[in-house]
Amino acid sequence: MLGRKSVLVSGASIAGPALSWWLGAAGWDVTVVERFDRLREEGQNVDVRGVGRTVLRRMGLEEAVRAAHTGETGTDFIDGRGRPYASFAAGADDTGGLTAELEILRGRLARILHNHSAGSADYVFGDRISALHDDGHGVDVEFVRSAGRRFDVVVLAEGLRSRSRDLIMPDAPVHELGLYTAHLTLPRTAADDDRWRVFAAGRGRQVSLRPDSTGGGPDNPADAADAENPDSTASVRAFLSLVSDVRGLDRLDTDALVAVLRGTFADAGWETPRILDALDNGSLYFDAVGQVKLPVWSRGRVALLGDAAYCPSPISGMGTTLALAGAYVLAGELNRHDTPRTAFTRYEQLLRPLVERAQKLPPGAPRIAHPRTGPQQALFRAVLRAAATPLAGRLSSRAGALFTPPAEAIALPHYPAPGRPSIAP
């Protein structure tokens, strides 16, 4: 192949910008297309663990991500009056803890990765792929708005329900987990702290509040805002989740969805009324949780990356780690091999063991954390109380291992460092 190799990356969340930096820094001609007209700053807390942390270090970004930490110091499971009955400290290493040692808002991580890769890639916002034509020597890509172009390789780094994936794998199934999640941003009050507070409200419902890095607090003095000030921009993230056998709630319009949430959670208690009152504030995001389990992650010169290829679901705590590790391995193999087919095969061979471990959710998940009946709630609380005791910590060097994702299930290969200097975050 003469000249610089060209790649189109579809998706500007986590995996896409990470891949773009690795390939762009190695000399590829990189174009990133994102269907939204801007970077999406919204999103829930994500954790970076194990091999994901290793990738950040190799990109020179670990400290930039650490500086944007949410300030979350651990997790409290609470009763309907807000009293903790089981508490877990944040992880103290690369992997452990319900709250990871490196916790960040998805939108902030996306911004850091975008800024880091902007000098290595050309970003096109507000457009998307409409057709792919792979002739074995390259891929002709049609876009909804832009003129068509030809690329040596195309990588679809999109979400769980990727539209572009349907162009090459129209029958790719999504494994629905029967869980819906809603999250939104609330003004921080004096009652909010730097703990992730989780309330199992019964009837398959769960309510939680988490700090974010705009919320101030003792571990975020630079971002702190006066919680008593009504003009304060300090905030927290609120979550409502529900297990249900009903399908299609994620396809409702916003008004209908808000009505369903208010009706479903009306009697949940604790801080739920405050959350329901804020459903109209414009920050609501709602999704049906699922996984993607595909026999292959590529077709010809088109590869899948991140959630489009192997979404493990937010329950796993591994989505961001898989996105970063997948981007690193895919870029390394594309740089190492002359043919995309060989690179894609090696990428899958190396990463699939980590993906398969990540997709093995705790027994009974997600229903176990969303008890329906009184006896189920009592059992849930008893198990958590036992796991949180000092005795549990002494009996196992991995106390709370139930909550520790397999983020170090593989050893990352060592690829030659990119020849181009890093772009400052």
C-alpha cells in the first residue's frame, strides 16, 4: 500500500478517540465521524481499571484523568431513611472496589481523549455513515451529509445499538438484560456527600446518588461550589433503575418516559421525590441495558470496537476498560501487520479472553441488586452486611471480590511507541 494508510473511525466517545490517537501518532491519516453535532458531555460515572489504567499510562493521560476524578470516596448501601447498613471504601489500587480508585464522568473522559487526539485526527461532527462498500482493497463510505470517501480501513466504535454495525452485520443480536436505567444531573444540596449512596427500593427498583467532579466536597476543593447558594453550579448524578419484563420503554418519547418513571417510583421513598421533580430539567438519559456477544468482530476491512463489538453492560464495570484496551490492541495490530484481516484476527485473539471474563456478570445480576419482595430485600441486605464486615476483610485478601471486575485478565502486549509526540491533554 503506497502512501499513508487511511482509517475512518465512527464514534467519538471513548474507544474512537483512543484508537485515533494511537493510529494518528503512528502516521495514519485518521478521520473520526460522530453523529452528534458536538462532544457529548453528559453521561454517568465510569471507572478505569486494570489494563485500562495501563493504556492511560502509555498514552500519558493517567494524571489528567486523575485530576478530573469525581471525588467519590466509597459506596454506602442505605435504607429508606438514608442510613447506611453496609459501606465499602473506594478501591486503593488499579482494579478493586465498587468505587474504582480512578472514577470519572464519561463526558469528561471523552473530552480528555478528544483533546489528546485532536492533533492526530480530523473530527467531523453532525454526520454519520449511510453505506459501506468493501471491494477487498479499500472501503468506499457514503455519509448522510458529507461527500463519499474511500478508506483503507473502517472502524465502528459506536454503542450497544450501533446503526453502522447493521450495515455489515444486520443480524447482530443484542442480549437484553431486562434492566432499564435513567440518569440525570441534580443541583447539589448540603445533604449530599462524596459517597455513592444506593437504595434498593423494592419491587425491582433501585435509586442512587453519586458525586461528580463539579460537585465540590473535601476531595475536590478546586471545583467546590457553595451548596447553600441557589445560583451554585455544583451538582450530583442521580440514577433510577428498574428490572422489568416489559420491552420497548427506551423507545418512548420523553413525556411518556417521564410519566412512566414518576408513576413507577412515586412511592419509592428516600431522595426519590427530589429526583422525580428534576426529570424535566433537560439532563435525563434513559437506556435499556444489554450486552453484545458476537462470534466475530470484523467483516473484510471493517472492524468493530468497544460497545459495538462486545458491550459488557454497565453492570460489569468494565465497559471503559474494554474500550481503552481494545483501542490499544487494535491499533497495535494494525501497525504491526500489512493486511487488515490479519490485524483484526490478532486483535480478536488477544482481547477476547478479557471480554469473555468481563461479560460474566455476578450470579443473578441484575435482579439480585433489584430485589422485588420483602424477603429478597432482607437477604440482599444481609449479604451486603456480611461482605462489609472486618471479618470478611480478614478472611480474604480480596474482600468484596464480588464487586471486583476482572480488569487484569490479560497481559497487554507491548507495541512500539508511536513516533509522533503526544498531544497535551
